[in-house]
Amino acid sequence: MYMIRKKRKMARLNSLIHPELNNDIIEILEKKKIITGMDFLNESTEKIQKIIKFKLENIYSIRNAIVDRYGGKDNDIDALLKFEKIKLSTGIESLDNLLDGGICVGNIYEICGPSSAGKTQLCLNIAGNIVHKYEHEIIYIDTKSDFSSSRIYELHRKNISSMKIEKFMKCIQVYPVENVHQLLNILHMLASKKFNEIKLIIIDSLPTLFYNETDERKSLSFINYLSNICNYLVNECHMIIITTNLISHWRETEGFNIPIDTSTINIKPTLGKFWNHIPNVRLLIEQYENEKRKISLWKSSDSCISKYIQVNLTNFGFK
């Protein structure tokens, strides 16, 4: 629920609050019992979007106008993000559809797939799209030393003028890390208040940091610390975290020297059973021929996990 300071009585929705609230839109909303500004604020953005078919940024703008008009000057869109599960568009329409509107504040996402399937390219694509669309600063934690600013520019040069590219790149803060200790230190730093404007953290990739750890108990302890700080960041700091992970192939048999039937081979994320339960949403990306990719919803509490999309990886990102 939104806490509105007593500035003036909450009125019925009207075009004076926001020009998008014309008579037709108001009539549609009233049929759904959304009559006053408070009614509008108390409904989720997802429900409002389904009712009036507006883009998310238009709905945020209306919410912001209502709060500004009736709740004082200290409220803005970033403040609204703290009160509900807001979804940000990835900038890839088919992926947004797969995720029922985009990536959701308060969630941990994991992009899984074999090496060279396109996990990093997808992260770079999403990172640039978020910066371009929302002008939010994001954190990109690079564990493989392969973050490419030139690739980011290539993906988005059609939409960004040369005058804006410097500002665009400043919004992507890259942190190279070489071990788990460095990763945990950065995440703890991000939990401090001076980083409360950050909405998205990308960690590419996790397995790189754990493969050199031979002590299984120590590795499990690190994963436990990692899950705790990640959950704190998404739940208490209202962030989104995207990680990348590899997959392993396995097949249960009752004996040796049994011919492998590839149709019965199972795949699972690496990092073990404990981490398997941490991400809220898991995607599986697979390469077919050349630029063709299949992205499947592998884990989700809100959507059918049998859903998938087919996309092409081009010079300008996923299409």
C-alpha cells in the first residue's frame, strides 16, 4: 500500500492528473472498480497494463503524477519501485513476453547454457537496453575478463548518438573480479545506501569463480554467503540480479558399457543442489545452427516452464 501524506482529498481519476487519463481510459478503469487515484496506486502495474494496454513507462508516469499531486514533492518513480514488484523491459520483445513483461525487481535471474551459447551476449544486450530505456546505472561484474565496451556500442549504436555514448557507457559500472572474496566484497559494498539508485546487477559468470576451489565445504560456504547477500540486495535494496551459469550433462544407468541414448541425457545447472534453489527464474539458452538460439523458461514460480522462444543473435543483438 502507498502512504500518501494528507495534502488534499484523493479525487477521482481525471485528465488534469495526467493527459493520458482521457474519458475512454477512465471508463475502462471504472469498469474494473479503479475510480480514484488511490485505487490506481493500489493495483499492480501488471494488472493496470493488462486493463488499459499502456506501456510500463506510461503507467509509471501516471503513478508519479498521482503521488506528486496528492502526496507531496518527495515522491518519484524510484520511490514507487520500493513498494511493488515493478518489471523492467529487457528491450527484447520476445524475451519480455516469455517473462510476462520483463525482469522483475526483487528477483534473481539465472541464464544457463553451454559455452558459447550466447549467455554473455544476452547479458550485454539486456544491460545496454536497460541503460538506454530507463537511464538507470547498472553494475556489471565480470569474472571472465571479457567484458567488451566495443560490443556494447556495436549492439546499440543504431539507437545512440555519438554525443550520448560517453554518458551511456558511464551508466555501466564494470567490476572485474578474480575470486569469490572479491565478488562478496563488491556485493556487500552495493548493499550500502550510497548505491541505492542501482536497479540491476549482472554477474557474468559464477562457475568461473568456483571451479578452482577444491575444498567442497568451503565452496558450499561461499555459495551460502552469496545466496544470502543476493537475497538481501533484491529484497531489501529492491534490485534485480542476473547471473550466468554453465550446464552439465548426466545420465543415470545401472551399469557400465551401456550405449548412450542421447535422447535420455539430462542437463542441470552447475554449482550444485543448494544454488539450484536460489534463482527465482532460470533461463536455458541453446544454440542451433549459426545465429539461431532457443531460450526456454527452465524455472519460474509465476509462469509455465514449458514456454520458450526462438531468436537470432545478430550484430545488433537478439532479434
